[in-house]
Amino acid sequence: MNLIQQRTYVLSTKMWVPLSLPNVFEPFSDAFQLQQLTPPWLKFRVLTPGPIEMRRGQLIDYQIGLHGMPIRWRTEITEWDPPFRFTDSQIKGPYRRWVHSHTFEEIDGGTLMRDRLEYSVLGGAVVNRLFVKGDLQQIFNYRHEQLPGILGVRAEDCDRGDIVFSTESQEASVIA
């Protein structure tokens, strides 16, 4: 038996917008809005026919173009608690692990949105450093740039947090 160390990386970010919780959560209840939040260079498309009922257990299929290669991606909504939180987890796709938690909290007369992405990649630290981390930085920067317009507010009225990367843990996996 061989032991393999699988590192889990964490991306976390937040953004405050001057809108009520239901108004902020509403666009996230439409899977097709993700296309507007994803940079054009990813050639992102939702493949699951609409309308998609957002609920726990819902499977959603996508296609992206990652470094010139078309990749099919399937996620499952593993938590659905509107308007406070939801989580999507990769079932099939480019990552060894992908768990993306979205939380929403009314605070200071607006809504604080938080993202926490736990992920691991084939190729470990080298692939993460050379490709994945930079791609995720660009994707979440684009998302932060697009969100105010989608929500109908001015970017200067929002408080955008930094995109922070960390390493959470190492998990040992046994391969026979």
C-alpha cells in the first residue's frame, strides 16, 4: 500500500453590497447567472436544460474551456438554505476536490457575501502554483467586478474584500 498526501487549498473572499439579503441572494438562485459571473476566456456554458430548480441534491452540468481544452463539469448542490447559504460540490470535473460554500449575512444596512472554496488538484502544489491559483484569482476578480452590475448597484458603493489563499490540511489517502 502507498500513502499519498493530498493537500487541500482554500480560497476565501468577501464582498459587502448595500442591498437587503433577499435582493442579493436572488440572482444566485438562478444557475444561468453563473455565466455572467464567469470570465469569457473560460467559455462557460450551462448544459443542464432550464429552468433548473435550485435545491439540495440538484445536479448541474457545465462545459468550460480550460487552457484550450473543453472540459465537462458536474456539480451537486449539497446545501441549500436560502437566503443564507448554499454549497456546490464537484461530482465530475477538473479538480480532485471542489467544495464551494456561499454565505450571505445582513450587516451594516447591507449584505455581506462570503465565498469559501476548498479544492485540491492533480499535480499538487506545482500545478496549483503554475496554473490553478492564478486562474482562480482571475475568476474571482472578474466575479467581483461583475457582481455590482448584476445586482444593480455601483461598484464604488460596495466593499470588496481580498481574495485570500491558504492551505487547510493534508489528507492521507490509501491506494492499494
